[in-house]
Amino acid sequence: MLPRNRHLAGMTQSHIRRMTWECDRLHGINLGQGVCDLPTPPEILRAAADAILADESAYSRFEGRDDLRRCIAAKAAEYNGLTATDPDENVVVTVGSTGAFCCALHSLFEPGDEILVFEPFYGYHVHTMRALGLVPVPVPLLPPRWELQPESLRAAANPRTRGILVNTPANPSGKVFRRADLEAVAECCQRHDLLALTDEIYEYIVYDRPHLSLASLPGMWERTVTVSGFSKTFSITGWRVGYAIAPAPLSRAIGLANDLFSICAPTPLQAGLARAMTRLEPRYYTELAVDYRRKRDRFCAALRAANLAPAVPEGAYYVLADATSLGGTDDIEAAMNLLHAKGIAAIPGSAFFQTPTAKPLLRFCFAKDWPVLEEACRRLEDR
């Protein structure tokens, strides 16, 4: 028998991949996988092309190009309220935000450490923890608004707990953590001397309240790793450029892991992003959220018409919907019923839960061009 890491034993391709393959086979509309089909801003494409044509092809420093780290630090101060961010000490550019997350786990935790994870959770977060020998401990959020109950958070913390993961805006629920939510997380971190990891990749896609970074709260800069990137904001999921922001002792450890596993993020793409970030007008970010809000409202209306009651998201571009009306013995069968009946792929909600749910749920992604989204809505509304 070939050797295999025991932490990967039993781990298979996700529901997301399997539904994508079946959707492709049936030539359906894929509202399952979180890949936005929207065009990349021309400024970013031109800037990256210029960097490639200028043959900026050598390795960058492992922590990233200076110009891009300066842009990230300036953005973190202005948008996220992380005014202490020093580009030379606190910013590490990585191969996607997933690379930042993985390097943080590798460098800051030991196998057997427990990390509290709010449920529903993004499967990549939990699978990566398990692959590294860490123990994700779910803290259920209360549907349909996915409310954080501080008593549940306090009850989950124990002497083996070493960290808390916050994903805001959240995949798959679309929850945007309120100040009171983050204050409960901060209190737990400070009471139990925990590290906090935040995944804020959807930070500009918010609808009903502004985005708030945990590291901006009193006493949290020193113990928080803020992870984000460019994939969702600029529709460049295949470029794989992200970053981590953290106090120097943490960022140095993350940088060492980044150097070990990746050496650096793609140099010409870093250059292109740095140049483009200085050229994009502020209205780009506000118009992004406005357009996604319109898509959210249109798609949620279609879900209601199809008797698939949505938990209306406050941010990101996903929505969880009640799939009871689709029949089937579980959410996987419900998803297949929808795909075969309407030609629309969604992800079974069990991919995002460890705790059993009261109702079968499906996750939809509405980050699509308007003609594709309208066709999906037409199919849902067609009786």
C-alpha cells in the first residue's frame, strides 16, 4: 500500500467539485461553485500585461513586492481601520488568500490545537485544519439570520482551544459580523489568550451594514491575523494573489512558511495589481456592492417564487435556501433533483455543517453576468 498522510485519510473531493462535474455533463447553469463570471477591470488587465511585457519575471521577495505591500497597508488603514499596519513589518503577499490561511495555520498552531469555527463554515477552512492535524470545533450560528450567541462561544472554549476563525462577510451564509458579534469574539480571545484568524476576502461586497475588521477592535491587533486577497473584488480567481496582515511576530512566522511552500506569489501579477490599485476610482468598489445587491434581490425573489425560501445574505455573493420542496431523502438528492429538473446546480448545504440541520439547505452563487442570472431566475420561476 502506498503511504498516505493519515490526516488526509477519508477526505474526498468536495460536493462543490462533484456538482460542478455533473452540471458540466448536463450543460446546466452552475450556481454552485463560487467562481464569479464577471469581467476583470481593464486597468488591472493592462497593468499586468505591461508587467509581463516588461519581463518582470524573477522572484519577488518572499513577503511580496514593496509596491504592492505599500498599497495593501494603505488600503488596510483607510478601509479596515488597521492604522498600525507597516508594509515592511506587517504584510505578507501569498498565493491567494487560501495560501495566507494555510501559512498562518502552519506557522502559528501545533497539531492537536483546537480552533473554534462558526457554522455554517467554508469547507476549505475546516478541511485545511484537519489536513494539518488541527481540530475545528463548530460554534453554530442561529438561522435564519445566522445570529451569534455569545453563550455558545463561551461554552465551546476549553483548555485545548488555541484560536478562533471569523469569516466576514461569510461563505456560505452571507453573514456580516456586527460589532457586538466581534466584541464577543474579542472578549473570548482575550479571556482565553487565543489567536484570531479572519477571512475577509468578500470585504467590499456588503449590503446592509459596513464591513468591520476584528483587528480594528481594542486589544485585537496584537492577536489577529487578517487574511484577504483580490480574487473576489476584481474577478481574478485564477490569479492567486492574496495576503496576510498581522503584528510583526506573527507576520514573520507566516512569511517563513510562505517562503518554504511558495517562495513568492506571481511577480508580474503582483506588479499589475500594485499599479492598478492606484488607478481605480473609489466608485469602483461602491458600484461593485450596488450591482451585487441588485443581483441578490433579484435572485432571492426567484428563489421565493420557486418555494425555496432564502436566508437573505448581508454580504458576499452566496445564499442558503430551504430545499424541502425539492423532495429527496437528503440535501444531496434535493440538489440533484433541482439540477435535473431545472438545469441549475447548487451545493448541498451539508458541505458547510458538522451539526445536523433542521431543514435541507442548498447554497447558490449569484456572481454571474446578468443574462446568465436572468436565465437561472426564469428557470426557477417557470412552473
